[in-house]
Amino acid sequence: MKILIEKDYETMSLRAAEITAAEIKKRRRLVLGLATGSTPLGMYRKWIELVKSGQLSFAEVTTFNLDEYLGLPADHPQSYHSFMQEQLFRHIDVKPDHTHIPNGVTPDAVKQCKEYERLIHQAGGIDIQILGIGQNGHIGFNEPGEDFGALTHVVRLQESTRKANARFFSRLEDVPTHAITMGLKSIMNARQVLLLAAGSDKSDAVYKAMYGEVTEQLPASVLQLHPNCIFILDEAAVSNLP
Ligand code: F6R
């Protein structure tokens, strides 16, 4: 695991954008794994700037998002479909049929999970997987205790995760209880993983992920076993390093 420490959120975002943009320019048909949440927004903004100034194109890029809430249709304002449209897709030249996000209102969630893995495989696998990290060490919606061997599957969200995400909903009761997420094995199958983290509230999870025991109790710790993983952090996220 390689660790890059940047001064603050802005410089962390810039570094992540530069690394990914260089790969997209090198191999235009890149397959990207994407995350939602606050952390990658700065990087997405840099990508948008690069596209608008003609320095980067997503025209041949394929994307797969990590997760989606179960029960929210794509056009729900808090669905990850809406999030990705608003924060990234509608501002760049990615082809809509090259973007993939699990369907939150599928009649057969289990079948859809299998289909999602098939689509990733058919696209040639994920070249670069972008991740954020939860305060409990979750990645995607893989909560503590999740099986390292899991592919895309349905999960029940922990109360701590629902509370953390309640800031985007009017009431905690509106936050869905289940989601579809790529599993830890799906994430480990990516050729490269970039985990982004900023802020002191992530420092405990980041420290355990990098130096703690590799355990299903801290899902991100599995990344210690990945052959090509980079943690891109700001100084606050490493504030409790010895
Ligand atoms: C979102 C996702 C989550 C977030 C994590 C951190 O697609 O996969 O694992 O990356 O909850 O969220 P933020 O970035 O909002 O702190």
C-alpha cells in the first residue's frame, strides 16, 4: 500500500484528480469504479474543470458505481443516480450508456447483483476503483463484519451509517435501511484502488485500515492485501498517526 499525504482537502482532491486524469489520458478506454459521498466531490470538480478546458475526455470511459440505496428510484433526489448526475455525469462527456449504478428498485435484487458483476466482467474489469471510507471503516456499503469474499450483494445498513447519511434526508426515518453494494471481493478485483480520506473524523478508521489487523471488523483493512492500492489523505486524516 502506498500512502500520499496532502496538506488539505483541496490538495488531496487535486492529487487524486491528477493521478486518475493521467491514466484516462494514457488509456482512454479506462473502466472506473466510482463512489458517492462528500469525499470524492473535490476530485470530481477537478475532473469537470479539466473536461471543460478541453484537457480531459471521458468519451471512452466506462464507470461502475459502488452502491445504491434499495427502495429509491433513480430520479429520487437522494438516490446515488441523482447524486452522480448532479455532481459529475451531466458536466462531463461520459456516454450515459457507459455509466452503471445498481438499480435501487429492482424486482429481483439478487439477480441484479449477479448481472452487475457480469457487466463489470464484460467491460474487462475495473481499472481504477475510487473509494471513500466510513468512520467505522466501511467501504462501499460493506459494514464491519462483511465477508471479504463477497461480490455485489444486498446489505442492511448499520444505524451509524444511516445517521451519518441522514444529513442528506429530511428525517432519519427517510434513510433507506438496505442497499446494494459491490462487495469487498469486487473491490479487491480492481486493478488499482485509490482510497481518499480527509478530516480528523476519519483518522481512526484510516489508521486501523493502514496499520491495524486485517479483519472483517474493519472492512477497509482488506486493502492491505491489495497489490496496487494508494491511500490519498489530507493531514487531518492522519492526525493520530504515532
Ligand atoms: C459511497 C460509499 C461510502 C462512502 C463513505 C464515506 O458510495 O461508498 O462508503 O465513501 O461512507 O462517505 P463521505 O465521503 O461522505 O464521508
